[in-house]
Amino acid sequence: MSHIAYVNGRYLPQQAARVHIEDRGYQFADGVYEVMCIWNGYPVDLAGHMQRLNRSLKELQMASPASDGALTLILREVVRRNRLEMGTVYIQVNRGVAPRAHAFPSAKVRPSLVVTAKHGAGPSETVAQAGVKVITLPDIRWERVDIKSVGLLPNALAKQSASEAKAFEALLHVDGTVTEASSSNAWIVTPDKTIVTHPPTNAILAGITRATVLKIARKAGYSIEERPFTLTEALKAKEVFLTGTTTFVMPVVQIDERPVANGTPGTIALDLRQRYRAYMDGLTDAAWNA
Ligand code: PDD
């Protein structure tokens, strides 16, 4: 099935969709993005993604190309035109097209907005039930990874190393303190059954899935601490797991060459995965009302 993309006001077959060679997203990674899951045709956490997009734009002093309402209509139309039931939409906003110069172009330059769709949501259930391996790598990113910038080269390099090691993800750390993974947030369950994840500082991306899983976990009565944890703690943890739009809740069973606990998915991670799945299954058309 051919994909339809939205590019600056037009819906085009993806093969015909183009950006200008002087687009600042292309030249400077001067853009921000969101990836949102579409589940049974409904958006997962639309309001959260909109808020984070607006925050990223504000932090980079970038104008918004569309109101939340207008962007929602575009997203709905991309979902409809692609007959997207289970998948993701990708939204990119960048500072637009201008002759190459580092400083911002004139305020008259319109930001660019691109929305694309991809069929298929999340890794298979079989992968989740078996759990995944992660590798550990130094976090070599800049100090504002709270901004969801399209400048993802360190993340891409980390994921490539993971892929070469036949691992699902790379757990990133600064001097032994875990920040997050290359495209997901990292969590542990301590031996006393406390769920721990890094607080939403400028050292991590405040994941939308992370926020929803925190809410679900609190409601389920789990004890939770938002604090940094170390690689040593992760290696001694009862459970380790990841969360993200394309990951949901993913149990980790191996870190580098060491098993996590007994090397099987943790019960809390699997419980949270099931609860998160039930939350997505419960979405209705009201999910479009961000
Ligand atoms: N990545 N941390 C990083 C570095 C990420 O890139 C992502 C998401 C997350 C999880 O955030 P969320 O729960 O909002 O998806 C954490 C997306 C999926 C991507 O780049 O494709």
C-alpha cells in the first residue's frame, strides 16, 4: 500500500514528497519531532505529545506551524488516508527553508511541517514475553536531550552498536549513572520492589509512555522513586525494563553479558505491560480530543 505524507499543506504520495535542499532540518538538524502510536485507529496520548512538541518548539524559539487543533486535523487525515489502524505517525517541525547561515533566518521564514505514517505498532508480543538484551554505552549526547530534537546521531550510533551486538537497545550512562536508552526510557525494580526511573531533567527525554506508565503504576499501588540509578544497581536489580512509544513496556533480561536476576522477564514489568496494553485497548474516538 502506498503511503501518503503531509508536507507543508499538501497530502502527497510518499515517493513524491520532497523537502528543499536548504531546509534547516536537513542542514542543521534544526528541527523537532514526535512519534505517536496509533492503536486501533486512535492516538495514544495525543495531548502529551502535543504538549511536548510545543515545549520543544518553545525551548528552541521556533514558531509553531499549526495550532493544536489544526495539527490534530492533519494527524487524523494522515491516519485516514493511510488507513492506519496499528502503527505510528511521525511529526517533524523545523525552522524552514533559508540560505545556509547558522543564525536563525528572518521571522518571515515559515517553519516546515511534515507528517508521515508507518504501519505496525510495537515489537511482537513474543519478543516482550522472552525479554530483551541491552548493551551499555557512554551517553555522548548534548546537555538538552529533554528537547526532542531531530539531531539523533549519537542515538543512531548507539542503536547501531546494539544491533551489531544482537541487542534490542543501548542503555546510556554518564560515569556509571544511567540516563535512558537510545530511543526509550530505562527503569529498574530494586530488590525491595521499588520501581525506579530517572527524573525528567535535561539529561533525559521525558517520555510520554514513561508518564503514562508512572500513572498506571501509581494507580496499581506500586512504590515508585524518580531518581537516577547506577549501572551497578541495574546489574543487581530484581527487574529492568524500558518504555517508549514503539516499545510499550519491554522487560530486559540481559545487560551486556550478564543476566538480570534469573534472566527471565520480571513480573512487575509484565504486569505493567499488560496494564499499558489494556489502557491502549480502552481508547475510543475521544482520544482525538487532545
Ligand atoms: N523515541 N528517550 C529517547 C531518547 C527517545 O527517543 C524516546 C522515544 C523515548 C521514549 O519517549 P516516548 O515514550 O515519548 O516515546 C525516550 C521515539 C519513539 C523515536 O525516536 O522513534
